[in-house]
Amino acid sequence: MSRYKCKICGYIYDDDKENIKFIDLQENFNCLSCTAPISLFEEIENEVEEFSKDELDNAIKISKDNISIERLVEKCINCGMCMNICKEKQGIKDICMGRACINCGQCIQVCPTGALIPKRDKDNLKKAKEDGKILIAYTSPSVRVALGDEFGLEKGEFVQGKLISSLRKIGFDYVLDVTFGADLTIMEEANELVRRINSNEKLPMFTSCCPAWIKYAEMFYPEILSYISTCKSPIGMMGEIVKNYFTMKNNIDKNKVFTVAITPCTAKKYEVARDEIGGTDLVITTRELADILKEENIDFKSLQDSNYDSLLSEGTGSGMIFGNTGGVMEASLREAYYILTGKNLEKTKLEFNSVRGMDNVKEASIKINNIKLNVAVIHKMSSAIPILEEVKNGTSKYHYIEIMNCEGGCIGGGGQPKIINGKEIEVKQKRIQALYNRDKSNKFRFSHENPDVIMVYNEFLGSPLSKKSEGLLHTKYEDKSHLIDSYLLVVK
Ligand code: SF4
Ligand code: SF4
Ligand code: SF4
């Protein structure tokens, strides 16, 4: 089986699916997707995956080069719970393993024996410290409402101050807030949405901040990639701004900096390793951080609160709710309203209750000026399949769709503390509510009001969707359907 990929658009010419073999094509052949000449195609190697020899029938197969999760075979009891969630909730159909993995870590959350764990990256952090690097951490919104679970605090307790202190204790020189990156994402994404609405092109637009969803689309729905917002995720944007702006403002040699995203998400380990995403050197999940703190005997409960470092510090309420299902949608709609009308939404209309809550698919119609926007919010990948089919077939009624892989959004990420005793919904709702409370009490609730965001645009980026913003903060996607074949090659 030979496959050739267009270096321009990612289109795959697969000898097995075509009547003419690639090597027999005429010189004037052009890419069937973007019309690039045949000289811009390259052969893709058929890599064969490696699995442990001791695999059990009911367990998912984790490729040895999986960057996000690992399986301790000796702890596996062959219960099949991982396989079940991967098929039923993540929608990985009948091939739930190997490189077709979307790195979401939901199998970790259900494994009863701890045989599945996030890939442990703490040694890389230790090495950076030993090498004398300047360590910069940035923390995602949902880490601060879950880390306390690991230390016996109330479920959903908002431990932002202790989280910052704990990072300083383990050696970070600067601690910043990804909520700033979320605000920047909203600025770029809301402007992109308005641009697409005004030109009536490539609608519905999908959100892009969940790397598990992006990989799912690249593998199973490559036809709809141009409908996904080109915005990098908050961590993707954060990394670029820290390396290219924060270091400049603080007179730091960026080559001496080591950036670490503290996240709820195992898929972020995969995301930051993508060629198109720069800036972040390492991803540590909430659970890994808890393990590091326990190993270093840090008494988390008794830590004094600390504040983020100024410049790229705390974000707005809009950025904070990114951790919840519906949060990206709500924050972007607040901003789109401002862009289209020139004024902020009234306080009483700020909270879009129709996109909140734990239903896996939520719909709403929003009127801004004379424009009626149909929106949908989905969490849990398999729930997205009917809507993805509609978009593929050109029959979708929506203008804007948020997709997050994990149930509840990032507060339920694969790298978060496990929820036991069947209290999943209850605990997730507490985490969700804690972020909404923080939005409500925030002095700033619109991303364009974030003083750091204003400063970064004034001093560095210019404006949303400027040439510089497009270059640093936006990305592209590629057809990865060959990853499915790479697994099928193994099982055949
Ligand atoms: S990380 Fe997600 S996609 Fe990969 S095996 Fe686990 S549940 Fe399936
Ligand atoms: S859930 Fe854990 S114990 Fe059960 S089959 Fe999967 S890896 Fe093994
Ligand atoms: S929903 Fe959030 S935590 Fe889950 S995979 Fe997506 S980005 Fe990661």
C-alpha cells in the first residue's frame, strides 16, 4: 500500500483507492484538492506500530510512541472499561487504539486499577531546572477548581492562590495565567467568526481549542477541516506570546526560557508537539502536578495564597469560563456582540443559560442586530457525529459550533484528578459552578477589557487578525486519515 501526501494542503493520494498508481500518473497531474503540481507530493511511510507483547483482549492498545498516555500492563485486569469509553463516548468507532488515539485520556479516568496514567514528564522539568533554565509556568482555568481534590479539600474548591504558591515552591521563576491566553483566543476567534458571517463563507465555524477534537476531525472528517477556526488554543497562543513578547518586555533571553503549561488535559501533550504549534516546552497535567507536590512533601492545604506575576496575569470572566462546556461559545458571543454593535451586552443578558449545563448537545438561537445566529455546543466526541455528518453533507443549520471532547469540558479532562464513588456529575458541576462564580465576581467580564490584552495588541500584535496575529496565533490542520490505516495495518 503506497500513499503520497500533497505538501501544500495535506491531500492524500492513496494507490489502493485510485485506479491509477501514483508512479504512473502523468507529469501534468495536479492535486485533486488544491491543484498543486505533482512535484509537491511526497510519499508517506507505512509505519507499523509497536505494542507491548503482553496485551490483553479487552484493553485498549496504547502505541509505544503515544505522547499522552501509558499503560502499566502489570496492573491491567482486562476489565474492558477503557475500550468501552473509547468506543462509546469518544466515538473512535471500531478501531479504538494505536495511533488512531485522540490522546484525550478519558480511558485513564475510568481505569479502576491505575493501569492507565498520563505520560509522566516530571523528569523533563527536573532536567530543565538542573540546566539552569528560567522556568515559566502558565495554568489553565480548570486546574484551579480540581487540584484541591488531590489534597482532601472540598470538591470544586477554587485554589488559585495555593496553586500559584505551590508552583513557586517547586522552582518556577514566573507563574502566569492561561486565562490571558483564553482572552486572546476569544479576541481572535470572535473576529474570525464575524469575518466569516459578513462574507457568508465557511459556516458553520467550529471552535478549535480542544486538540482531541482537532485530531478527531483530522482523522475522521478531513472534509470539514476548513470549517474549523484557525485560532490556536489558549495554550498555543500563550506559548507564542510568552516566548516572543513576555521575554522581550522582561529583558529575558528567550533561549534560556523553559515554558510549562499546567493543564487538565493529556491531549495538550500531543498538541504542543505538533510542528505548527510553538512556544510551550512541556505540558504537566493536574494529576502529575499533585504527584510532584506530594513527592516534594509540600503541604498544599497550608500554603499561603500567592498572585500571578504581573503582565499576562489573571484574565477576565470570559477567559475563566473556557474550562466549562459552553464557555468558549459564551465568551465568543459576548465578544461578537461587542464587535457587531460597538457596545457591551447588558449585565442581565451576559450569561447564556441555554449553552450551559450537562446536556451533551445544547442549541440556541441568538439575535445580534439583524443577524440570527444558530449555535450548538457539544461535549463528548461521539455526540458530535450526527452534526459533523450534516456539515459534511452541507445540510447544517448552524453558524457556530463548539466541540469539546471531555464531558463537562476541560474541568473533566483526562489529566484531572479522578472522580470516584460514581459522583462524576456532582463533582463536575461543582467545578463548573466554581468557574462561573469567578466569572460573576470578576471586575472584567469581556476579553477586550483585559488590560494585558489591550497592551499586547497596542505594543506588539496591532489588532486581531493582523498579519502578525495571523502568523503567531493561527494555525492549519491536515488530513490524518492515514493514522486509521496505520492501525488497521497492524490488526489485519
Ligand atoms: S486517550 Fe482517548 S482516544 Fe486514546 S485510547 Fe484513551 S479514550 Fe481512546
Ligand atoms: S480499564 Fe484499566 S484495567 Fe481495565 S482493561 Fe483497561 S487498562 Fe486494563
Ligand atoms: S475538552 Fe479540554 S481537557 Fe478535554 S481534551 Fe479537549 S482541551 Fe483537553
